[in-house]
Amino acid sequence: MRWIGRVSYSMYLIHVPIVLALNYVLHDHVPILAVLALAIFLMLIATEIFYRFVEQPAIRLARIEQAVEKATGA
């Protein structure tokens, strides 16, 4: 549960594009439940990747900027 709480913003950003893309590509070829299962699987993987390589660096950068502003009095 902690993982979901930690990556929830990344999950929010990534879930719709994955579901829509899979539905567009696979809707005539694969049952909808299989598409949803695949979407959930891909969403979990993409969420972790997005969290590690986009969200965490952005958070670190914001903290560095805040520290610089505090140190310089800006």
C-alpha cells in the first residue's frame, strides 16, 4: 500500500494513455478483460519507471532550488 501512495501521482498521469493505446490497438483482436489485465500490468511497470526517472529527479531539483533560495535569501 505504501508503494501505491508513493507513486500515485505517476500512476494518475500514466494510466489513461496506456489504457487508451491498448484499447485502440487491441480492441478488435483481444477480449476486453485481457486488454485491461495487460493495461494494469503495463501501468504498474510504467508507473515505477516514471516515478524513478521523472518524478524523483523533479522533487530533488525542487529541494535543491529551495535550499539555494534559502541560502541566498532570494
